[in-house]
Amino acid sequence: MVRTVALGPGCGEATLDVDTLGRRPIGLATLTRLRAEMRRVDVVIAHGSRTLPACAIALFGLRTPFVYRVIGDPRYWSSGPLRRLRVRLFLSRAAEVVALWPAAVTELISHYGVSADRMHVIPNAAVAERFEQPSDAARALSRRRFAIDPTATVVLYMGALSPEKGVATAFAAVSRLPSTILLVVGDGPSRRDLELIAARDAPDRIRFVGSIPDPMAALAAADVVVLPSLSEGMPGVLIEAGLSGLPVVATDVGGVSEVVRHGHTGFIVGVGDAVSLAGALDAAIASRVELGDNARQWCLDQFDMNPVASAWCEVIQRAARRSG
């Protein structure tokens, strides 16, 4: 049996339908309920930055092992010596640590002292059968849904609207590409500010549609996917884009280059460089069929769910054995 819980409530319209343990992720009531939940299970998997201190604290004195999954760039934690020391202490409590790409393992070992025998590389994955290259009819239907001209060139951004995503750089890039529409799918704290920037940079060519229940509809409407982030882990949206036969233009952060192979499945550019981003988008649009075919094959080979699920089973069994 698997039980999934959240430390605290989500934000925005699209939230997961799971039990919430408390009002604050690291509050006393939340940690007390988390500890009670941990007593009932054999292994805990902690997903995301706040779950690391929560599990390390709540498990104190218990034999239940926890596996920590690092979903972001480990260098983000090393902003100061005290923060690094705190993270190092919390990581020492984990039975096993899972990173999404090999370079992240190197960072975790060298910066935070995680022993190599507790480290594992398991990438993000997707169920490949759920994604396919859309037909002309599916593409036309999706574009009608979003009120987009069927002959327009469409760049898709899909993700949170928050500062670390660098979405405004995509606006500046698209403003340099006439007749190109930027479809913005997602929501977040920066939406209002981004809407004002969009009205200034490319009025009538940047469409905000908020969160949608079916990402395939947006992928079917697109020619290229863009991700201009300042910090990332291994974004699932890039794998979904590749499986849908779409090239990606993204910044060289985190594990992005594990998914986007520069010049083969899309293009990698520097952070905050709108001129280079515009040039790469233009090149991706011109070669979108070839790049998209390459992207689908690469993601099928590297990020299918079946081998990833098997790797997770091995890590969970290993953590259970450590606890005896």
C-alpha cells in the first residue's frame, strides 16, 4: 500500500487531491501528524526541499527509514555556510538519496558529504504511451480551443509563473519574432506582473490561459517549447514535450541538458539572454520536424517509466534493509 500526503496546502487552482498534514509545512502540528504517519509505514519517500527537514526532524528516534529525492539543483542550497551545514545534517539522516542526473550526485557528495554508497541517479520519467505526436486534426482542434490562428507559429511555455522561471525573458525573445504566438500555460505569484510585461513587449501575441487539466492540449497546439529558467531540476515538461515530438529551447541550468541535447533535440542557451533565446527559437522553428523526431526518440530511450520504476523498487528495498 502507498499513502501520499502533503505537508501543507498548495497554492493556485491546480492542486493535488491528497491529504494535507497541517497549515504550515514545518509547523509543530504538521510534524506531529507526519511522525504518526511514519510509524505506520516501512519506508518514507520525501519529495521536495521542505520534506527534507520535515522528515529528518519528525523521524528522530524512530527506525523508519526515509529516502530523499532531490528535485532541484543542489547548488541552490549552498548560499551560505550555515545553510550548507543545516542541509548536510538533514541529508545525513536519509537512508538513501536520489538525484535526477549524475552531476547532481557529484554536488551532493562534494558539498554536503553524502556518502557515495547512499547515492542513486534516477531521472524523471513519463508513461510514454500517454504521449504521441499530434495529427494535423488534433493540432487544429487545440489551436481552436486557445483561439490561435492555425497558420501561426506557436511557442509554448508551460509551468509555474514564479521569479525563478525567467518567463519575462521568453517575452523579450518572442517580441523579436514577428508572427509568433507565445502560449503561456500555468499560474503563480508572478502572473499579474508578467501580464503587464507581456502587454508592453508583445501585445496581442502572448496568451495567458492559466492552469489546464490536460497538458496534451497545449502541447498539441505548439511548434516549440521554451523554458527560460534561472534554476531547475529535471523538468518533466521537457520530457513530455519530447515525447510529443516537440523541440525545446531552454536555459543551461540543473539537469536540463540531460533532456535537451543541443543541436539534436533542441537548443540550450545562457540564462537571461533574450537575443540568444530568440535566435535559438527561430532555428528550432525552422527545423522543428527533424528536431521533434529526434526529441521523441531520445525521450523514449532515456525517460520511459518502466525502467525508472524498477530502479525505484530497488532503492526502496535497499532502504528497508538498512532499517532491519
